[in-house]
Amino acid sequence: MLNVSIYRYNPEVDDEPYMQDYQVDTQGKDVMVLDVLEKLKAEDPSLTFRRSCREGVCGSDGVNISGKNGLACITPLSEAVKGNKLVIRPLPGLPVIRDLVIDMSQFYAQYEKIQPYMINNSPAPAIERLQSPEERAKLDGLYECILCACCSTACPSFWWNPDKFIGPSGLLQAYRFLADSRDTATEERLAKLDDPFSVFRCHGIMNCVQVCPKGLNPTKAIGHIRSMLIRSAT
Amino acid sequence: MANIRTMSFDAVIVGGGGSGMRAALQLAQSGYKTAVITKVFPTRSHTVSAQGGITCAIASDDPNDQWQWHMYDTIKGSDYIGDQEAIEYMCQTGPEAIFELEHMGLPFSRTEEGRIYQRPFGGQSKEFGEGGQAARTCAAADRTGHALLHTLYQGNLKNQTTFLNEWYAVDIVKNADNAVVGVVAIDIETGETVYVKSKATVFATGGAGRIYASTTNAHICTGDGVGMALRAGFPVQDIEMWQFHPTGIHGAGTLVTEGCRGEGGYLVNKDGERFMERYAPNAKDLAGRDVVARSMVLEILEGRGCGPDGDHVYLKLDHLGEETLNAKLPGILELSRTFAHADPVVEPIPVVPTCHYMMGGIPTNVDGQALTVDKDGNDQIIEGFYACGEAACVSVHGANRLGGNSLLDLVVFGRASGMFIEKQLREGINLKDASEEDIERAMSGLNRINNSENGEKASVLRAELQTIMQNYFGVFRRGDFMKEGIEKLKALRPRIENVVLEDKSNAFNTARIEALELQNLFATAEATAIAAEGRTESRGAHAREDFQDRDDENWLCHSIFYPESKTLGKRGVNFNLKTREAFAPKVRTY
């Protein structure tokens, strides 16, 4: 039997959060953490978490698993269990709505701040805008972000200034548009990021890189933005 | 007294996936007060899981490609019950819709010429089936759905669409004229129930793959739109037509794109034989999905399956080389390593046909207007009600959808619905207000669950439902088995209606949502079962052992399931092409 300890909090019932212990029979199988959560919810429907695709592409089930942020659906027990114990908590740093469900408004607000859409005011051609494979390759490692918030909620700078520091996820997306050969708003985008907090609160801690379930590297993208900002200032 | 708050909009779209967000974008751009009700944050919608691409004759891979060839392939793929007018519209308008997405920023993969990369997919041909395999599926690596969904969300942010994120639509509100005037919805975070009033209500609620035990579909694909429509007394069309995707990962059910075979991968049985050469000598592994899925099941049933239980076959990719796999199918490498514990660079992926797509749904015309059929067999428009995407049956997929056509369907018809509603709003829509009783009626299902006391748990009932559907309504079907399945569903119905909600709290109560979703799963499953038993022929994805041939004399038509009588009717297939003569049904071989 696997010992599972889960963060519980229902604002209508509980004065404060607590850890609830469960025992789960996994029949020795190396299932995913989400499978364990689903099994427990079948028994205790009040247990609350988000989930959708169950294959690591929708970004719903970011949680803190035995101390590390990750997606429950693609984290196998073999990576998550320490000493026959699995500890599941909500992603840190954002308000908890209930159990493992956090209020992500601040995270989304930072995403919206970077104008996460193509800006190109020249008249569109009758077909697609051409882009070479090399130009397109610059978007690899950027466009794949699933907005799960594992990175930003693992970032001490984001914990400290979630309202002013864009955070690793938002900055990765900022660079996705800065790096796109089809986007023409580079100067405008850089100007909006040019303050002491938006980008420069990143201290290169690199927790974001360590936890990203898609293997992306926000720190590298932030480095590119810094270089662009410095270059545009000189 | 329906003592709830009312929110009013010009248009409300239920569902924040590809078709919903495409419709919303159109309406937001037009300046009408538009809201999207979505039970998950939009980028968590199931469109995100689409991998291989979006099929469209943009003439990048082949400068001479023609949308008419795509139209022919789609009609043949549908086994001739796709509506030809709708297919013509989709294939002809497609390129415009794709270029709009590209201009919006969708990061398509590219050719050396800088154009959008296209790969071969199943059922594609040149020159109306005479010119060999085409490569017509536009791709962003193997993450096309992700790229498309995020681009659409971004476009909606740019145009300031109102999103009611993590809201769940419970039921349709109809006025005294039987017109749709909005929905009752729950704000999941607070538990507040609201009447969302609208002049136009668009269902873009996606599929219902979760009626089966083994599915590529996300947990959220629970047929909410179909369930709500049926409860409101509206019919559904061709709901017996379920696509089983040939390559779901054995055990996990997660999808492995048809693009794998498009890039040169192929299926083998336990003897290492490339068995599709026997079943489809020309198209081989790129035959229609229904054909490939049935061939795989036959291999397994005849003892040539792989693994200790001989219950799957292998998808071989290693011969393509690591470089190609990394460039073209990076997501598949990830998924296979995670869920099959197999590295496709060196070993094959264990795969099995897995429930994937609902070809049927709410019948609509090309403008997205939902239809019902009157006593004399004539189409009647349901005022105020629209549908697009997988929830709708427009019908471009007929009895079998071609790979890459679902993304095109949702973009083209999301857009078409938006444009049509915009026009109607400009001309003025006048629907009678709902009365207290009308709203109260739409709350009755929710009230029943909120007042439930001693029923069974949703999880137990859901598992039972999924097992029945898997066992009795799978790839191969038989009348006597299906009758047995229908009896089992009948017995399950009162138990599901009586599901218990133990936790009555309001804050983010997902147990309440699951109990409501279960009602929709059941409604969709029951319609599927009755329609499948009623269609006494084999066509496309509907393969009967007791009626093995296609029967054009009796069944070259849509099935229409009427919820109140639980009976099956027929509706004519549209054979009216605007640009040429219709394609007459032919024997379908690959």
C-alpha cells in the first residue's frame, strides 16, 4: 500500500488547510500521479483538482509532487514516491481556491501583459506570410508552452513580485513573439518590458528550467530578452 | 421561483475549444457583446490534443493541388453520407481560413520555400482518386492542435472577447416558441447559478469519447452539448457513427497521430508482416481510418496480435531515423516514452484502435443553424440555436472522418457560424423572453442532483456505462449483442438519474460537475446505442457482422434520433454541389 498525503482545504468547511493521509493499492504498477488522484476521487468525490487531457498537453494538472512542481498526468510514481510516500500539494505561491485548485488570475494577468498575439500591421498577403525553416526553428522551445504555471510558481522572484515580475512563463511567451520573423512590434514589446521588474527581477535561479514538464528553458529566453533590451538601450 | 441572476449577451458560445473560439473571434471582431462559457480554461480544451494537422488544399506541397480533390476524398471517406454542399463549402473556403490562422500567428512548420509544410494523411488523393497519394495536411510539427488553440485564444485576447472561464452550462433555456434563449450555467469557482441570456446560443461543446472505456479523448469530452440538446427535445444525427482511431497507445489510450504513417511509419503484426498491404493494396497504411481499424481488429482476432496477450499490433517508426523523428514527430517520441515505455527511435509502439471522434451530433446547415425535422420530413430551423465543431453534424464527415478534417471543420464552421450570426444580429433578432417557468425547467436537472440523497456514486455508474459501450458498441457490432447492450442501458438509466451528490458545497465542486456530465454521457450513449442498432447496414465506421454490406437503397441517408420517443428516423443526404455535378456513391476501396 502506498501512503499518500494530500493538501486539503475547503473554504466553506475548513478554518485552515490540513494534510489528509490516504492509502492506495497501486498493485505495484508504476502508474501516473493523476491515476492515484482519480482513484482517490472515485472513493472520496470531495477531493478536488483540475485535469483534462491526461497526456501532458493541456496544462491543467500542475501540482507540487513530493516537493517538485510537475504535471500529475505524466509524472510516474517511480519519479514521485520517496520512501513509499507521495505528497501532493497545490502549486505554491498563488491563492488556493480549494484543495489542489489554485487561483491562477495573477499568472494569466502576466501572460496577457506581454501582448501574447501576433502584431503585424502590414497588409496580409493572399496566402500565408512566408517564413524560412530557419526562422521558424527559432520558435521551437517557445511555442510549446502549455501555461501550466509549474515554472512561475517555482520561481522565488515570482513569489515575491507576482504583480510586477512577468515570470518565466510569460517571458518565454514574450520571447516567442520577439523571435517570430512575422511579428513587427519588437520595439513596442521591448519598451513595455523595459522597467526594473518585468524582466530584470529574474535572478537566474533556474527553478523554471528544472521543473518545466515540456523541457523548455525560460531562463535562456529571458537571457535573450535581456540582451535585446540592453542592445536597444545603447 | 427561479431566483437567479441574469447576464445578457448578443451571442453566447458554449465551449472554448477550436470551433467555439473561432466563432467567438468572428463575433468579438464585429463588436457584438459576446461571451464564451467554458468549463476549463480555453487552452485546456481537447482541441489542444490534435497532433498531425489540418487538411486543406493550400497548394504548398503540390502547386497544382485542387480543393476539388480534397472534396472528392472527403465525400468518399464519408462513405457517401457526408452532405456534399457542406463538404464543398469546407474544402473551398478552407484555404482562406488557414491563411487567416497563419496571419494570426499560428507557428506552422515550413517548407524550404517558406510555405506551410504539408504531410500525407490517410484517404488523400490527387485527381479524384486517380493521381496517387496527396500530401495535404498542414502541420505545426505534431502539435498542430496546440498551436491552433493557443493562436485562437491569443486572437480572442487581442479582440477582448469575454470569457466565462470554468463555468459549466447545465441546460438550454427555451422560450414559449420553442426557441433557444440562452443557458443556465454554474460558475464553478463560486457555485453560483446564473441564467445566461442570449440572442444566439452556439454549442461548440466538442465530443463525447468518454462514453467508451478506452478513448483518446480528454476527461472533459462528455457530450455536454448533445446531452443538453436531447434534454431540450432536439434530435441528433448519425450518432451511431463513432471513429475508432487505429493508433491509440495500448493500455493508456493516448493518441499517436496518423502523421506517423504519413511520414512513412507502418503497422506490423506479431510476424512482423506489414498487414495493411493485404487489406488495402494501394493506400496500405494510409487507407481510411475505419478500414485500418477493422483490419487491425481482424489481425488480433485471427491470432496475429502482438504482446503476451496478443491484444495489439505494432506501429513501426524506427526506420525513419532519429533526425526525422525529432523534427517531424517530437511529441510522439515524448508520448510513447511516457505512456508505452517504448522509444520509437529503436522499437515499435504498441497500438490498438481506440474511440476517437463523434461523427454525429446536432444537425446543422452550413451557417451553423441547428435543425430539427418535422412530421413531413422537412428540415426546420431551431431559432436561436447554433452548433459547430465536433458537437455539430453539418455533416462533413458522414460515416467516417478523414484525418486532418476535424481541425478544418472546426475552423471553417466556427467562422461560418460567427459570420452568419453577425449578419442576423445586424438585421435584428427578436426572440420572446424566457418566463420564470422556462428558466425553472432548465434548472430541474441541477435541482435533482443538488437534492439527491441516497443514490450511487458517479464514478461507479460512469465506469459501468463505459464498459457497456465498449463491449456492445465497439468496432464490430451485431444486432443481438446491441439489443442486449440497450437492455443494460435501460437498467442503468434510473440509477444514473438517481446519482448521489454527497458533497453539496459550492466552492469549486467538481463532484457536482461530474454528476451533471454523467447525465450527458448517458444521453449520448443511449442515442448511440439505439441508432447503431437501428442502422441495419455497414457503412464507414459502423460495421455490422449481421449486415455486412452497405445498403444504399435503404440507408444512403442520415439517421435522426428523436429523444422524446427514443426512435430513429431518416433525413436525406445533401447531393447539391454548387460548382459541379454531385459525386455518386461508388464502392469504396483503398
